[in-house]
Amino acid sequence: MNDYDYIFTGAGASGLSLLARMIATGRFSDKKILLVDKSDKKRNDRTWCFWEKQAGFFEPLIRYRYDKLWFYSKGYEALNDIYPYQYKLLRGIDFYNYCFELVKSQPNIEWLHEEVTAVSSDASGNIVSVNGRRFSASYIFNSILFEKPAMNNKQFYLLQHFKGWIINTSVPAFDPSAATLMDFRVKQEDGTTFVYVMPFSETRALIEFTLFSPAVIAQEKYDLGLKNYIAEFLGIKEYTIEEEEYGVIPMTNFRFPKTTNNIIHLGTAGGQTKPSSGYTFQFVQKQSARITEALIRTGAPFYEESIAQKRFDLYDSTLLNILYHEKLQGAAIFTELFQKNKMAEVLEFLDNETTIAQELRLITVLPKKVFMQAALQQLF
């Protein structure tokens, strides 16, 4: 007999999103559940930014929202109305506090503050190893990527890495009605590099220095990039740093398995990070909704992928091919995409929700020869 019905390995966005949805249905109170994570999640270690057409599951937690977004590059800048979308900001600590209050309210859920060292699923059972101890379950929901996958010659592994500061200024310096989605005016010497700015008020904002490249850079270079951007492009001379955050997200077209027998892989470990952009949070929400629906409908957490996903896999692989081999600068690609299309349609495309007709209109603005060659390399 299994120790638990469900074990969740990792208390990050993917595991907690699924667990919160399951709790909200009121359908799983008879299940014995274990949540394992070495972190107590008591600090604001990250910020999630994403776009939605409608109120999402975590709508009450949204701190800031924007109807307009700036895009900047050398020679082009535009303020775009993104209707029917809103761009939203969710602080990690608000998300953790909300989810753990839900968890604590459920007597059927145990929370273990220890490190998961391995997960396995075979004919002998579904096992989670935690510092020498073994726990079994009917299903394991795993959000831990234990190691970098081995690539073949058509697979690429880049990193989206970033450092952000929340700063306060003594005089008004920001327009809180609009955020900056991408600003490519910064130097591109270390790879595709941009800054995004999320104003909270006229005197307070999150500024994030972001790169797409094969490796991270020294912390001092992120700091210098932030300082230079704040001085040169925002024109701010005096400010204080309220908070810092740092993160690294894999951008890869490696086909992570969605399941391994009765292990269901979540988040980045389950292929829910968008390879060409690094966005993850909204894809996690879609996966969580599908798993919850499947559990309610069939009693098992398995669901079918959309046929359209194969198209978006090809688009993502094509872009990674180009960026990895430095066939074109990322700044030039994104500038073409946003300058020659409506931003709302580009956001829909990045959400994997466009039709073939829309996709053809969107991508034909890009350099055809380079993209066609890269696409053919990925196909054959």
C-alpha cells in the first residue's frame, strides 16, 4: 500500500499552482498528500509577469496591471495598447503566502521541509527519495529538474538569466500607467540583452536586466547593466535599492517527458517553459487546469497535448537555432516582430494561441531566408 495518494516534489509555481487548484475544487480532501521542498518560501525570491485576456485563477494576488506596454530598440520605439490583454505582475511572496495558507487549512496535506534527492516510477512502485528516506505514492507530481538533459544536434540549450532591482526615487521618474516589455537599446555584447521596467508608482519600479545566452555572467555585470540603464535611459541620478532578485531559466527545445509512468512532470521539468521566450507562469496555469480536470473526470492526471503544439515547437526550435548559432541578433528579430505586427497579436502568438493564418502573417515579416533555412534544419 502506498504511503500517499499524491506526492508533490517542489513548492514552486508549478507544484503550488496545481495543488491550489485541486484544493479549490473541494474534490480531493479524502486524498493523502505530501508536499516536499527544502525551502520555507518566506522571502520574495521572484516576480512573475505575464499577460491575460481574462481574470485568472490567481487574480486576487495581482499587485500591478498595465493596459499599455512600451517596446524600445535602436531606431524604433512605440507605446502599444495591448487590448484584449492586460500585463500583470505577481510577487512570489504573495503567491507563496496564499498557497501555503490553503495548504495549512487542509488536514490531509503534509508539508516536509527537506531536499528531494530522486524520484522513480517502475513496476515496483512510485518512489520519492528524501535524504535517505523513501516515500511511495499512487502519483508523483514532480517539478524538479535534477540535471541538464543531453542534447542532440537539433536541440539547443540557452539560458534566460536576469537580475532585477526594485528602486525608489526621491522625485517622480516613472509613468505607472505603462510598463516596458523590452528595451533593446542596451549593449548586446553578451548575447540577446534587454531591460524591462514595471513601474509601481511615480517613484518606485522594478527594473530587470535580462539576457538570452549559453552561460550566465558575473554578478557585477548585471549590476553595471542596471546602473547604466537607470542613468542613461531613465535619467535617474539618485535612488535607493529596496529589493534584489536573480534567476536563471533554461530555454531549450529538448523534449522533456510530460510523464514517466506515474510521475507527472510539472513546470520547466515538464516542458512548460516557452523555449523562445522563457515565459513559464501562464503555461504552468494551463497545465495545472488540464491535470485538475483530468483527475476529476477520470481519476488519473493524464491529458492529451494539442495538435497545434507541434507547430509552436517548430517555431521555438527555429528561433533557438538562429540565436544559438548567432545567425541574427535577437534584438533585430524581436524588433521586426513587434514593429511590423500588432503587439496584442504577438502576445497571442507567444502564448501559443494563434491560428495558422495569424502565424503566417506574423512570421513573414522576419528575414525569410535565414528563418526558412533554420526551419528546414529542424525538420530534416
